[in-house]
Amino acid sequence: MSATSSSIVNDVESIRATGLASVAYYYFDFKDTGKQDRRGLLSSLLTQLCARSHRGYEILSNLHKAHEEGLRQPSEGDLIQSLKNAIAPPGQGQVYIILDALDESPNKPGIPSPRENVLQLVNELVGQHYPDLRICVTSRPEVDIQMVLGPLTSHCVSLHDEGGQREDIISYIQSVVESDANMRKWRVEDRQLVIDSLSKNADGM
């Protein structure tokens, strides 16, 4: 989790603690193929949003019963409809969905790719105009993601364009290089070359 997404989660969690909001967080983990696609996302969001309410229990129970008490896997369409049912009711407080590191969802060849499916879901949820739904997405500025989310975005923060982000990256790399016992044996100019090279290729991360 990035420092930015961690800060967002902490802020929203403080709101949830008051009972005024529901929060669902999902991290697209490039090391875990089960956490890179739309089905994994839908299952996680449903579990998180339905875990703390009687209505949520009914939504999950009905989904379970409709698929022979769990003997059949629900389709992604079924999961999407159940998620909409969990989000739609008015008066339940704001619903925050945080999607972290969307760029880690693969954009590999396929029609559509896993990432395209996720972007289609976000587009569909935003298009429903749920008054209490708030969606936050963090990602590297990949072209396909910008093309879909750009028109949907009400507020955008680009860390790649922030000077402080680059300074923090350089400071972190420098501290790691200078604190490593083996690297401290290198010539000063060699250590600086490592710092400069890593900082240049960090791509804002």
C-alpha cells in the first residue's frame, strides 16, 4: 500500500468508526493472481460491505441460495447485481470503495483483459449515480486507465507531478544506500551513481 492510499484508508476508517459510512478496500496485488481481476474484486467488496448489516446478510444469503446453497459459482453478472443491491439503498450512510494499485491488474492480451473488466465495472458503478457512493482509485498513470477514468473523475491528484514526491523518493533511496554496510564500502561516486539511477527510473513510485 502506498503512503497516499494508506492515508486515504485511515481517514475513511475514522469515518466508518462513527457508524456514518461503510468502507471496502481492495489491493490489486501483482504477486497474487487471485487479487488481480474483477471476480476477486467483486467477492471482496461484497464480503466487506455486507458483513456488518442485516440487509447485507440477506444479500449474501439470497446469492448463496440462488446457486444451490453454494454448489454453483455465481456469475460475475450475479455478483455485480448483488453489489449494486448493497450500494443502492438510501439512508445507509456513505459507501467508500477504495481500489489500490489498479495498474497491477493485468492488461494482457484478451477480449477483454482483466483490467478492462475492472474499468468497465467502475464505469458502470459511476454511471448509476448512487448519491452516497464514493470511489477512490490509485494507480500509475497508465494510458488505458486514464482514458476510462479521466471523464469520470471529480478530483484527481497526480503524485508524478508533485516535486515533493520525487524528493521523498530520492531521500528514501539515499537512506537505504547509505545505511547498507556493503554499499558504504563503495566509492562515493559509485554510491551516488546508484542513487541517481534508481531515482531517475523510479517513475514516481
